[in-house]
Amino acid sequence: MGIELQNQQSHQEEAGPAEEQPVSRWLISTPEPPTMWQELVKYIRTNVLSKKNYMRNKTKNSSSNPVYSCLKSVFPILNWGRQYKLNMFKKDLMAGLTLASLCVPQSIGYANLAGLDPEYGLYTSVVPPLIYSTMGSSRELAIGPVAVVSLLLSSMVSELQDPVTDPIAYRKIIFTVTFFAGAFQAIFGLFRLGFLVDFLSHAALVGFMAGAAIVIGLQQLKGLFGLSHFTNQTDIVSVLSSVFHSLHHPWQPLNFVIGSTFLIFILLARFIGKRNKKLFWIPAMAPLISVILATLIVYLTNAESRGVKIVKHIKPGFNRPSVNQLQFNSPHLGHIVKIGLISAIIALTEAIAVGRSFATIKGYRLDGNKEMMAMGFMNIAGSFTSCYVATGSFSRTAVNFSAGCETVVSNIVMAITVMISLEVLTRFLYFTPTAILASIILSALPGIIDVSGAYHIWKLDKLDFLVLIAAFFGVLFASVEIGLLLAVGISFARIMLSSIRPNIEALGRLSRTDIFGDINQYPMANKTPGLLTLRISSPLLCFANANFIRDRILNSVKEVVEEEDEEDQEVKKEKVPQLVILDMSCVMGVDTSGLVALEELHQELASNNIRLVIASPKWRVLHKLKRAKLDEKMKKENICMTVREAVDIYVRAKSTSHEMC
């Protein structure tokens, strides 16, 4: 054994630099990566058709019916429904009733904000929650109308149809928008297109919500002051101008007295609930108590005759069919589809963000694709039953969570309670003052404005804060649509800028390690004389950045040469780069422009007697190099698996040449 070991060692010593060749051969002899068509087929099989998940469920339930297994994957209620117990129902019942007490007044107020009659807000709190409870994966998410989506619909749909001059036509457009919003959400879930929701970044959402909250608050001045003449515009300049002009017309201060009094009461109840978590039911019940008390006061004092504006007639009964009201032949169909898409993304972003935050607290994982499917089908069903776009509400979800809900049965309890309210309480709500609805909406707005979140973004990333500011001021001074476009546009511009102008990092080796790091980040990193190691910090080497990257690399070589101009000739000869190692570990793909730039770079360096070595190329990048015959032009030994391999080969070759001299 000793003799064999010695022979092996002597053979390795004789091999010298060639001992690394097998590693390079592994790199060069890799098979071709899958084609785009193969990737597409694989994506459809694994994600769209979900065959693997289906087979896994089938294996676990080999004795069950495959159809039933498929249904369980679509309707999660069939999974957890078997383990549902009476003590869980008691908690869900209390949570659902508490949720309904907050939902009824908020739904009426949000319907008013959306430009619809009060009953449509209540309708939206019946059918969508029932559909979601069978298909959704969140246990705490409370479904119904929300302030931001209501504002979005009223601001964008009112440009197509005035809700005052023709409320029926306006309502039909709202239902059609709801259908398309649901259709888009279902498509996102079906084809696993959840990444589209991510186009609206966290910073953009914080800015958008804050701007929308202020606009919503200003819109409520109409109800709080009992104004008759008010604008349909949502920008702050138009709203404030409308308020100042309306104050010159006769108005009754009793509206303001009622609204502000109960606003203080609701905010005080919320303060008590925050100070003592066990008293969570006080802020939850406060809006309903305010509605009951305000309605009784108006009814007993005949305040309507003194100028107090009231809700008046609310149609009793359950949801009415609205399939025949969908406007698929409308001349505004293109605009309706666009509004539906924007509403779908905003509603999904808010619901998934809220659902995931509470799922994290409870320690379970929220299935984003199932959420999108559930949201889509509930809104499609809602468009057939006189509902407008519904989503998860943060304030109501927080109440649901604090009330101790165990499952989505709390949503079912809430929906049934709202149905009973539609049948029983609508006559009582005739005398409800509009000022109290405005105060309920105003009381919910502080929870939408995330000041601490905005400050945190400012501390972390100034460019992200710029996106936040763009969304905020865009919504505030222009429109909801402009605010979203600005935020998304700046986010894309940031991505494009980082792709077009990527960093080229000079690398050095950290002592006693095989790690190569940026010499600016790690000043202690050692540079090898006669060697320049550069890393491309971009996932793509393409037409947009290929020439820039080539020029930056050549400039880096030129800078190193100029730095050594004042050195002695012998020292200069040692330090001037004889080899440039290009670390492409970050580059995921390369196009023809990138290949041309690499070939030009190789030729330019070769003309100056500088050798170019490519290290750590990814599978697809290496495949493109082979297809372009660039590996042959550069010689295959100039393509290495790692930066360390390339450096070690150079160092050994240099030491061998010195020994020979």
C-alpha cells in the first residue's frame, strides 16, 4: 500500500497543473439543458395540472374515490370539516357574531363610498364569504367590502358612468367589473400566475394605502357635514375645493355634531381595546352601538325635519340575481376589463398580505394559489348575485382573530347574521344618519396608514421610499390609477437600471480560505499579482447591458495598467494583468449580443497579450458558449468550474515557469 501511495503522489506531482483538467472536462462535457418547449411542458405538468400533488393525495387516500380526492384539493373544507368539533364551533360562533356587529355598519358605509345603495354592501357580505369559506385556506381572513377597493371602483367607474344621473347603468358596470376581477383572480390561481401580484411591491402598497386612506377621509366630509353638492373626483385639490364651495351653501351643523360625537366614541372604544386585549369586543361592537343609538336619536327627535340627512329606504330581502345585468356588449368593455384587472390585483394583494400575516402568527402556511382561486370564484359568484368586488379586510380580520376564531366558520356565521339583518333590520335602518356612516369609515382609516412601516422603508431603502412617495402623492393629487402606474413604473425603472448598468466587482481571495469577495467590501482580500478577477453582478448578459459590461471590463484592465505605469519595469511586469478571470456565477442567461460582446472582449484582450478565462458559467450560459463555438475560440482550458480552480492553475503555471527559468 505504501509503495502504491508513493507512486500515486509522484504521479500527481508529475501531472502538475493538469491535475485540475478532469474538473474542467466535467464542465465541458455537461449535457444540453432542456429546451424552452420542454420547460413549458414540465411547468404545465407540475404546476398547472398538479399531477404530482394529485398522485400524492391519491397515495395517501388509496381507498378513497379519486374524484373525492380531487374535490378535497379544491375545497379545503372537506379536509378540516371531518375534525371539526363542538368547542371549535362555540368559538367560531362568538367570533362570527362579533364580526357581524362590525360588518353591518361598515358594509353600508363602504357601499356608499362605492357609489351604490346600502343594501349592495350587505349583499357583498353574504355570498362572497360563503363561497370563500368552502375554498379558502385562511382560517382568520374576514371577507367583505373594503374601503380601498370601494374608492377604486367609485373613482374609475364614475369616469365611464355618473352614478347620480344613471345609477342603474352605473350599477351594471360595477357588476361587470366584479365579474372580470373574479375571472382574473381565478386565472391567476389556475395557472400559478401569482407573481403578477408581486408587481405591486410592499413599498408601493404602503404608499397607495396611505394616499387612498386620506382621499377616503376627505370623501367622508360630504356625509359628516351633510353636504349636497360634492365632486366625484378623488384628488385632494378637487375634494377640498368642493368642500369649500359647498360650505357657502346652506348646511345643517347637526350632521357634524352627530358624526363627530360618535367618531370620538368609536375612537375611544378602539383605544380601550388596544390598552386591554381582553376587551377586544368593545371596539368591535362600537360601530353597531353607534348606528343603533344614532338611529334612535334621529327617530325619536324627528331630526330629519331639522336637516339631518338619513339613509332612507334599504331594500329588504336576500341577494337578487344580477346575471342579466352584466354588460359584455358595452362600448366601454375595454375600460371595464382594465378596471377589473386593477381591482383584482389590489384586492388580491391586500387579502394575501393580511392572510399571511395572521397565518404566520397561528403557525400554518397560506396557499397563495388556493387563495387566488377562492377569491376569483367568490367574486364571479358575487357578480351573479348583486355584489361588488370583495376581499379580505384587515380591521375585520383583526377582530375575527381577537375574538378567538378557529376556522372560516366564523365567516359563515357572519354571512348568516347579515342575511337575517337584511330581512329584519332594513326598516329600522331607514332613519340611520349618513353622518354616522362617515364616522365609521373615518374611524377605520388610521389602521390603513402605516406610518411606522413607511419610516422603516425610509431607513432600509431610499429607492423603495421613492416608490412609496410616488404612489402616495399620485393617489393624493392625481387619481388612484395614476398613483398605481407611478409606483409600478418606478419599480420597473429601478429593475431596468440595475439590469442595464450592473456592477463589475473586482475580487480578491480572503486569507486561508477559498472564498473570493469584492475588494471594496472586503479590503483585507488579497489580489494575486498579474491576475485580475472580475465578477458580473447581473442575472443577464444581454443586448441591454452587453456593451456596457464589455467596456467596464476593458476599463478595469486599463485602470490596473495605468496604476502600474510609475513602477519599475520588473515590478510592473509582475503586476500588469496577464490573465483576466471573469466570474459568471451570477449570470443566469446570455443572448446573442452577450456572446458577441464576450468574443470582442476575448479578441481585445488577446491583442494585448492578456488571456481571458471564464469561471463558474451556469448550465444555459455554457450551452450558449458551445453553440456559438466560443469555447473553441477561447480554448476549452480557459473555461473553469470555479474561480479558485482558475487562480490555482495560473499560480501553478507561473511557479512552474519560474522553476524552469
